[in-house]
Amino acid sequence: MTTFVDRVELHVAAGNGGHGCASVHREKFKPLGGPDGGNGGEGGSVILTVDSQVTTLLEYHHSPKRKATNGKPGAGGNRTGADGEDLVLLVPDGTVVLDRKGNVLADLVGHGTSFVAAQGGRGGLGNAALASARRKAPGFALLGEPGEARDIVMELKSVADVALVGYPSAGKSSLISVLSAAKPKIADYPFTTLIPNLGVVTAGDTVYTIADVPGLIPGASQGRGLGLEFLRHVERCSVLVHVLDCATLEPGRDPLSDLETIEAELAEYGGLDDRPRLVALNKVDVPDGQDIADLTRASLEERGYRVFEVSAASRKGLRELSFALAGIVAEARAAKPVEESTRIVLRPTAVDDAGFTIEEEDGAYRIRGVKPERWVRQTDFSNDEAVGYLADRLARLGVEERLWKVGAHEGDTVIIGPDENAVVFDWEPTMAAGAEMLGRRGEDHRFENPRPAVDRRREKQKGRDAAEAEFLAFEALSSGRQAEVEGDDEDY
């Protein structure tokens, strides 16, 4: 059985961030020494890295679920939790990473190239980091964010300069074995080659890699045989070589019909029309092989192909073919643009970007945005003060003002976050925000008395008006008594 795997589905999950700690410093003669809760550690990420020593995705075929470690929670004494360890997965050169819908996420070419497949969760802030001039001793901390989890598909596309294509048993593996030091399996029956074979060829000053594509037959582009499974391995090549069998005994086959069949399959697969083609008329050393090569050479040259008569057994024509391929590969390399050093692309936020959007869905208002959704994930909803802190952050971001503009009313349903992990609440548009609403640590008066803040302001104003009226009455009464006393003095 073959142990070559060039396509796997993998479930990757990053580590969760550690929770922040809510702690108050205590020591002798300092019963309330201030908040000293530390931050949680960062969750580990899942990173794909190219290693030139890895040639197959077999490891991930047997173990398709991978998870990084979580960050540790913070502790008192301003101690930050330990970060989770990143999980580095080694993949072959030429690995393409896609999502479940087929969208390309990364194309990993070159030793050391890496891609973060799942980002680790942020650690939550401790109450020491949340303290401010108005909130001197927070009775809460932020929760760590969950790590990213996703399903990805990894496909291996061989990084070769030359691809040999042709019918099964056309002699592709034999050519690679004599052109390079590769030792593929060779036999006289179809589909001997079950995996793409790679070899390194040196021709003059040019060194290039050569690969064969197993099992191309009519209907390969639709999944017949092994062709569709391995056609992706020719996508990166610089030149295609048609290996045509001049000694086949199968009825209805000849070099010209074989060429037309393979070209039709390549055209059906797509993306290879711009690659230069050479033709290698193979097995000219066997009886009648040379005669068939002589009959077909002129027709092939009329179609614009460069034709080489070769034999893996006698090594005829291999030197000429090797140097011809080296010339084409050198030209292709020279035509490629010079790779520049890594560039940092800055994408500033638009001036009118509020950082969130609000959409009406079935009578409810859904809020989407990186900040609101992250703040919801970080909130401990069992702590009133933490919920009040979330309300303050949303108000400062402008969520309440935007809700007014889109037509929301008091009591309407507001949803924050995606469907699978959303927070739903009834909107109280007049609720005040600010640290002045705090009571004892962990409490918020807004959740003890849910009356709208405008009613509380009116009551306070009524109290001030009553106090002012009472003061004025007292002042008037005092003035009257003073006048009576002065009148008595005059009488005396």
C-alpha cells in the first residue's frame, strides 16, 4: 500500500486565553491595599510551517484533529498567567491551505514559510489593569477569549520545474530513474506508479527538479483512474513533457492519438495552456519503435512541438532532452519577477468607520463588529459590575446613539455576536453609564433599580427644588421675625 497522502481535511483549534484575576492586596495595617489581580496568559496558536524534509501529509490523515494549549489564568500579586504554547505543524513544500468552501487561505512555498491557521485567544485583563481614577478598585476582571477553531483542507502540489505526462506504462518512471538519482518503482503493468516521483537533474550549470504524473487516461479530469488525484502536481511546473510510447501493443493506440487524449485532459483540467511543451518519443530501442517514431515525428513537428527520440534502456537522446529542458527552465526562472523582501501593508481604518454595524433582523437589532463581539466574550455576566462596565464601553463606542438613529425603541431586542454565540437583551436606551453608578465591589446600582435614569434625574431635581423652596421659606420667615424685633426696638 502507498503511504503517500496529498490531500487531508484537518480540524485545528487554538488555545483559549486565560481569565484575568480580581484580587485586592491585603497585608498587615493595609486591609485594602488596592487591586492587584494579574492578566491571563495568551492562548497558543496553530501554525503551519514548511519543512523541506516533509514530503507527505500522511501524519495529518491519521490524526486530523489538532489543538494548541490554553493560557493560564492570572493571579493576585499582579502575577500574569503563562502563555499557551504554539502548536507548529510541519507541512511539505507546495502545500495549499483552503477553507471548507474551497477558498484559498495560503499557498506555502519555500522552506520556513508559515501560516497561522488558528489564532490563539487573548488573555483577560485583571482588575489591576482595569483600575482608573473613577473606578479605583474594580470588583471584576475580564474573561479570556476562546481560541479560533476552524476546519481546513490541505492539498499538496509538488514544486517541480518539469512534469512528465503520458499514458500508464509510457516509461515516465524509467526516464526519471536515468535522468536523476530517483529510484521509482518500475514494472510492465499499468498504474505501477501510485505517487508522483520527484528527481533532481543537473544539466550544465542548471539544476532542476522533474516529476511524473501517474495514471493519465481518458476521463482523468472527471475522476477516472488516478489522473485527477495527481493533476494538481503539474500546476507549478515550468514545462510539460509528453512521454509517448512508441512500442505499445494496445489496439487503437498510437503516439498521435495518445498526445491528443492527454492534451484534451489537460485542457479539461485547465490552467496549463501557457506552459511550453516538449515531446519525448520513448522506447525507440525496441523492435518497430524506431519506425513508429520516424512516421510520427514529422506530424508532431508540424504541430509545433520539439521532438526528441529517447530510450531509457539505451539512454539514447537523454542528454539532448536534459539540456533542452534546462534551457527552458532557465528562461522561465529569468522571466519571473525578482522576489522582494517582506512588505508591511498598512490599511488604515476609514474615517467614517464606527467599528460596528447594526442590522434589523425579524424585529431585533443585531450588532456586529470586532470590538463589541470581543467585549461580550470577555464579560462575566454573573457580575453586575462587569456587565455595567460592558454597558459603559458600548455607550462610549456609540452603540446607543446608532440604535436611536436606526429606529430602535425602549424594550426592543438587541443581539450582539454571531448566531451560535450571541448575547440577547432588551434595550434600555436611557440607562446612565459611568463609574458613579458603582456600589460595593461586584455590584452596579443600575441592575438593582432598573428604572430609567431620566426618572432618577427627575426625582433628584424634584428633591433639589423642594429643598430650595424650603430654604426660601425659611429665609422669608427669618426676615419677618427680624422686622418684628426691629419694630419692638423702635417702640421702646
